[in-house]
Amino acid sequence: MSDRLRRLVVGRLESLERAGVLQLPRPAKPGSNKSSESLAEQSPSREEFKSPTLEMLQQEVASCTRCDELARTRTQTVFGVGSPKARLCFLGEAPGADEDRQGEPFVGRAGQLLTKIIEACHMKREDVYILNMLKCRPPGNRNPLPHELANCRRYLERQLELIQPEFICCLGAVAAQNLLETTVPIGKLRGKVHAYRGAKVVCTYHPAYLLRNPAAKRDTWEDMKFLMREMGVEL
Ligand code: SF4
């Protein structure tokens, strides 16, 4: 079984388990008269079959109003950008003012720095997938609130389930701690490979932090070299 297929199967089984499906029906034997109704009883809920593609999920997100304040104040939702078959996803925190205006993640000054980091790793933005924990801009660029992260998590999980990246690079403490469901500081999460549903996760500083603290760029470059070694990419 290929790595991609294995991750797909593991992700699907975990998703079914979360939906409360703890047993899968045996395939009916040829000639069996088992009714379709009883098979339907054992099938996952309709909820599980929502948004079978990234495009459909993006449409679902665009009309989401689960976070009252964010839905009222956003210009638009910011879903994600890049290759839907990317090996590597960059995961940030939430859209800022530029992203809210343009509808694309990481397009402001921090985004331009991220683009430089990606290019320094001999890749282009189109080769990877870039997304945020939250799909709507928190007003005034405040930190996402816990209930907002919880509301948006279903979209993030489904998005990653559809992309099936081999690697996820968390940018900053909010993304790293929320994806990995830990309170360990970002400094201690760096330099290690973590796991998220079959994907390998590495953590580094958010580009916005690097703009405020240029000395930390050296650490982020070390994290990128570590990530590229894990991916088998020569720098
Ligand atoms: S942040 Fe996510 S859950 Fe909240 S309104 Fe926006 S799309 Fe919906």
C-alpha cells in the first residue's frame, strides 16, 4: 500500500471513529439478501459525506457564520491556496488585514517573507498549500479566541483530510499548539517531528514574529533545513 493511500485510509477511519462509527459492516456475500436499510443503519452519518472536494468545502466555509463577531466583521473568508496535492502544508494562525481584503492567506509583509522562505527551500508557493487555523480575520488582529478555534477546527480537519499532506509546517505558537493540542511553548516544539493523523509536523516561528525579531530568522532557517532533510530535499 502506498504512503498516500495508507494516510488516506487511516484518516478516513479516524474520521469515522470521531463520528461514532466503531465497526464497519462486512461486505455482503454474493447472493446475500441483507437489506439496504440495515446496511444504511451501519453507515456513517450524512454529515460525514459533506464537502467531498476542496471547492465544496470552500463554498461551505464562505457562508459560515458560526463565530458571530468574525462573520459580521470579515470582508470575506480566507480558505487556503496552493496545490491540492501538496506534500507540504504551511499552517498559520488567522488572516490579517491584507488577507481579509484579498481572500488569500499570507499575502502581506509576513506573507512575502513566507514566500522567500519557501523559495529558499527550492520550492514555489504553488508547490505547497498554505492555510490558517481560522478562516476569518479576528478584528484588530487580536488572537483567535478558544471558541473560534474550536468552531473552525472542523473545516481545518476536513481541509487537511482532503489534501493529505505528508508534512505540515506550523507557523507560530497558535497554529502549533492548537494543531497538536498541547500547551508546550513553540521554542520547545521546534527541532522535533510531531504527528498529526499520519502527517509529520514540524514547528517554527510565525513570519510576523520574524519581522519583529529578525535575529530569530536564523532559527527558522535551521527549522527549514531540518524539514527539508525530513522531506529528502537537498538544499
Ligand atoms: S472562523 Fe471559521 S468557524 Fe468562525 S465564522 Fe469563520 S469560517 Fe466559520
